[in-house]
Amino acid sequence: MIILGAGFGGLECAKKLDGKDVDVLILDRNNFHTFTPLLYQVASSLLNPSDICFPVRKAFRGSPNVRFRQAEVVGFDFPGKRVLLRNGDTERYDHLVVAAGTRTHHFGNETIEKRSLGLKNISEALELRNHVLRCLEEAGDRPVADQTPWMTFVIVGGGPTGIEYAGALAELMALVVKPEYPMIREGARIVLVEGRDELLPAFHPSLGAYARQRLEQLGVEVRTGQLVDSLVGDEVRFKSGEVIESKTLVWSAGVRPEDVAEDGPTRERSHRMEVDAYCRIPDAPGAFAIGDIAGFVGEDGAELPMVSPPAMQQGRYVADFILQQSSVTGRDADPDHPPFRYWDKGMMATIGRGHAVAQAGSLRFTGIIGWFAWLIVHIYYLIGFRNRLLVLGGWSWNYIFYDRPVRIIAGAKQLPALPGSD
């Protein structure tokens, strides 16, 4: 069988099948898994990329039945049970699990897509980190009157990614600008923009209000009910006609399924793959879709949110479902196999040092309690003891010494593809 994607859902599915009597091939364009909830900490100079990334091959080192191939999937042949790769190769399957995830959604605004900075993968996080650090260096070389566009940062999106990065960026600026860039007199202006009337719309309104209060205490200018229209030159233009002079527009306002979803039946509004109550793709025998790319409709009639918990639960569920199929176990599938049901364990987001919001059912936490809960959950779900140790060490260093040590402006030269590679 083939698992497309080494994200949270794909990895959980493979782990559940590890050691079982089924041959598993994981396909992904990257040879590592990224713990995406901490990407903003790479972008804000707190963690290194290797702290939140883990090699897929190492995760299944010594596995008798799980293999990995670095390849980019460009389409499917569902009737022929084949996966089509960019280099022209194909991989055949008996069972397919599509867990390809999402990419940034710019809602058709080509200007913003070309000019804005994202925070969806490790490359974007590094690009954003380098960009912000360059802005500091450039501002420091200019007269005070010319520093404004370099020291103004506009962040679009009031969900967890937007508020977490805004809080982290505000703390980074507070830690380094005054002691290390005395020539920057006015400090940084950070503007967080949300099109809806409140932050964290998926959370209880009281938690969104707490997040706003905390961000404003950090010096972030929070604007709700406003929409960014375009980015022209050094001007961020709003639908209202207002203009903010800035070199930096960070876009975290939405995601959409990866392009491979277009090869299957998709839901009209979300463009996610249609699936039934068992995560199966209609008219595609042996094929499943899980996680962000799957338009699974929950008991409330809405699609499951594009976050990691549904993907992980679906990954484990589909692995169990596949193991019950006669082609795998040699016995008849259980006709009473229950449909998938998502157990919502809650949501959380951090807003800088010692402050977070969390909710689980009717329970809601803020401040230091929410922050400790956030720390524990994120350390638990990181892959690899080394990564847990490094992340915990980075957090401890920052907490004790008020320091962001990963402030090196560095980038790797893009090398040409190897002959015959994907």
C-alpha cells in the first residue's frame, strides 16, 4: 500500500501499520516530517529547523515493512490503482492513503501570492526569519526618517498561526532592537489584521478577547473587521483605502488542499477530497483520504478543521480499517466496522512568554496555566527524544535569559536536480 504524505496523518497511519503483514511505501517530496505548530518559532529566531523536523527514514529505521521514497506525486490513476510521479514513474498500490495536506490560500490575489511571506513549511519559515533579520540590518543603516517601512510588519490572519507569530515577533523585537540596534530609534510597528470581528474565531469569544488584550500589551496593533487588498511597492493597501508603508506582509489567512486533490472528487466550496463515513474516496476502490485534504463531514454537518488532531485520528482509523480487509489479513472484513468519529480534544495557542489560551469542551484556560498546558502537549507530540530535548532547552534558555539565539542570516544555494531525479 502507499501513503502519500509524511505529515501528521500519514505518519500516524504508517506507525500503526509498522510491523504488520502489509508492505507500506511512504511518498513525500521532502525526506522529513515537520512539526508545523512550531514553525513560527523558527521564523522568530527561537528554534533551529532541525529542532522541529525529523527524517522519515530514521522514524522507520529497522522496520520490516515500512519504506520511504522521496518523490513528488502529480496525479492518480484510480481505476488502474497507480500513483503518478513527476519524473514519469508510477507506483502501484492495493490500498492508497492520500494525506498530502494543504498549502497557503491567497484567495486568487496574485499580487499578494507573489509578494507576501508565508508560514506553512520550513522553507517559508527560514525565508521569513532571514527577511526580518535583514530588515533590522537595513533599518540600522538608514536615517531615522527612512526606517519606517523596514520596521513595520503586517501580519494577516487572526487564527493561531497569526497570533502566535505576532506575539513571538513582538518579543523578538523587544529583546534585540534596543540593546543591539541603538540606531533604530522608534522600534518596530507590528500590525495584526483579521477580516472577521474577533481573533481566534474557532475558540470561545472570551479566549479571542484575552489573546487580543495580551497582544496589545506586547505592543501589537490589532485590527479586526478589516481586509488587505493588495501589496504595491512598499505599500500594504486595505479595502478601506488605508495604506501602511511596509516591506513585510506575512500571510497566514488561510489554507487550501494540495493540488493533487484536484485529481479526485472534491467538495465544491473547500476543494477538499470527498470521502464517505469511512474516509474512503468515492469510485476509487482501495483509496482513502485523511487530514486536511479530506472533506470529512462531522456529526455537526461541518467539515473537520484543518488541524493535526483529526489527521492523526484518521490515520490510525484508516490503518485499522485496512488491516481488516481480506486482501491484507486473509479474512473477511468486519461488516460492522464503525464509521470514523472525531474526538475533539480541544485547541490551544500561545501568545508570547507565559501566556496562552486553551479550551477542551467546556473547560477554558488562559495565562500561565494555558501556557504550561501548551508546553506539555507540544513536547509530547514532537518526534524524537533529541528534538524534545533541544526544543525544551531552547524554551528554557529563552525563559531564563530573555534571548533569541538563532539569529543567523543564512541560506542554501539552490542546486540543480540530479540526473534522473524527481
